[in-house]
Amino acid sequence: MSVVAIVGRPNVGKSTLFNRILGSRRAIVENYPGVTRDRNYAQITRYGTPFVLIDTGGFEPASEDRLLMQMREQSRLAVDEADVILFVVDAREGLTPSDDEVADMLRRCGKPVLYVVNKVDGRSQETAATEFYALGVERLYTVSAEHGRGIDDLMQAVIEALPAPAKVDAGNSDETRLAVIGRPNVGKSSLINRMIGVERLVANPTAGTTRDSIDTPFIYNKKRYVLIDTAGIRRKGRVQQKLEKYSVIQSLKAMERAHVVLMVLDAEEGVTEQDLTIAGYALERGRAVLLVVNKWDLVKKDQGTMKQFTEKVRHAFKFLPFAPIIYVSALSGQRVSKIMSEVEKVACEFNRQVPTAALNRVLEEAVLSHAPPLVQGKPLKFYYMTQTGVRPPSFVVFGNRTTGVHFSYERYLSNKLREAFGFQGCPIRLKFKNRSGRD
């Protein structure tokens, strides 16, 4: 998936532009510099070609202020990861020496850069914007992010500048692709090395050693698998940064190609908010998930340690109650051999197809045991259920007032399907459609 980064000096309207492209007010916007201190990112799908959009803090090249230095480093990291860069300047303030320095840096990056003159709300600002041609650019995109002026032309240029979507190699039909995801420095590369028994990937205790996703094909129990190691982000210079957000972007890219996700957690640190964010994307994409707790050998234990830790993990990942939990140590090899046996089970469930007759027996028993609630005082009836796909297992239930199905009853039916057929490690996609009783 391509990445578009918005960069520029503080308070030129980057977050307002981010919200305008996203179509909702997600980034914090205030009328003073430095509000956006970290990268904000979102997956954009409303322009035909999906991409990840990154909002960054302000870029002040010459400042020695610690906060501005950190924001500058965040912007440079965004430029490193981006396929297309939107350099935003302020028409009201005019061209500044900082704009010159940022433009010079962007020219050296060798990537497509669109020069966006923001806060152009009328003819006077349109005229004033021409001074930015002094940056040596062929075209300026004059916009008003606040009012939406010029956004359509800008987004058309963005889509044209994006690299052609990479063709996802479907591989063999019987091949299962595993994405190893998680925050930097949780031991993803070390775990893969231990799983395949060789030093296939460089493992280093410095967060973000892996720069690009690496595919490792192998065979287990006469079945074909591909392990996808996801990149972290290396630290640059001496500026200490929270780099976890870029692990989300890399995980998103890896999950586009994967069937099964190995969500690696750090036993010493426990579950973090970033872990939940990454796992949530796996669920949204309908991937099978295994929760792999690494560095378990470093945890002080007593008789109840694993039970208590499992309860904490289950509580945190309550949106993944179906995901198996495996406790391992990539360093010592403890329990690593159990991962592939669990992957094999989950991959089988991910491809499970259930006969329609069996599905409808479960549906009938579920309705008899617990009838669906009334919809606007009228009964909701289900006629039949059929499976429409695998990877993940997907089903359609036909009824008469299905737009009124409550999410709690949908969850009830999903649980009944799991009780009857398993689907361990897999999300279930359940849709409801109206159909007349006569049909």
C-alpha cells in the first residue's frame, strides 16, 4: 500500500488538510504552532486508489528547541517512508527561509513532491501564492483546506503520482502466508529465525533493525508456507522517538498479502495500546490471528503466572476471543515448535466450508433456543443461511427485517457457529439480507 506524507512548517494547515482528505475531523487542529507533535495516519479509500496518509508535526530546519527537533525528526521519518509528499506552505505568511530549506531537503529525497499553497481563500491570496514559484517548481497547487477549495485537483494529482499498485503474488493455491507483526523490538526476526531453524533474518536488539518486509518460503508437514517479516523503523541520530506508529504502516502492508497473522507481544512489557491497534487492523482485514507472547523466559513466575497473564491478554484483546495464545521464547526456543502446529490448525479453519444443510440446522436450533428480538414491534424471521466464502469464513442469513438485527444477536449467531464448527483463530463474517417468505 502506498504512503502519502504531509510535511511543512508548523501552523501552515497540515492537519486541516489531513482532515479534509480523510473526510472527517480526526487530527487535532488549533490556531497555534506545534499542536500536532506526533505522526497521525489513516488509510484513505475514498479516491479509488487506497493509500496511507500521514500527518506530521511542523518542520523547522534551524530550530534547536527540543520539541521542534523531535517534530523535525518525525517529518524526516515520514519522508523516508512516503511514496508521495505533500509540502504545504502558507499563502498568508508568504515564502520564508524555512520553506526554502525544507524544499531543498525534499528535492534531494528523489520522490514525487507536490507543492501545496494553503489558505488561498480568494483572488488576493491566489496572486500572492505566485511567489512560491521561487522555490523552483513547475506547478503549485493552491488550496483552502478549511473550505475545500482546490482539493479535487490536488487529489487527482496525488493519485496520478502514486506508484502503480504492486501485484500481490497469489502464490500456490495451497500456500499459506504468515505475517509476523508487532511493535519494534518485540523479537519478530528472532522468532522467525528460530521457527525455520536458520539465521535467515538479521536479528538485533536495536528496535527497527528490519527495514523492509522479507518473505521466507518453507515447507511444514508437506505444506507450503511463506513467512513475512514486517519492518520496524530504525532510530536516526540521537533524537529519541516513539517509532511504533510506523510499525502499524508496515503491518498494514504485510497484512494485505497474508492469510494468518502472528501478533507478537512482549511478555516483559505486557499489552500496549499499539499492540491493540495493530491487532485491530488484522481483525478488520479478516485475517486469522494467533497471539504469540515472546520473551516468556524473562518473566518471573509462580504457579498462577500464566493464568493471570492469559486473563490480562484476554481482557485486553476482548475483540479477539477466538485467537489462540502461545507463550514462547525466541531466544531459548521454548515452545516455538508449537507455533506451526497451531498455524496449521488455524489455516485449516480459515478455509473451512460448511454444508448449507448443517448451517441451517444450527440456525434453526439457535432461533428456537433464543428468538431474535422484535423489530419495531414486528417479528424478525430468518429463512435460511448459506456460506459465501472462505479466508475468512463468510455467511449470509436471509430474513424479512434484517436491517433491524441487533449486533448482540449477530454475536449470538456467530458464537453458535463457533460452537458447532470451531473456526478457531478466525474471524467470522456474517451478513443479513432481506428476502420474502414466499421465496
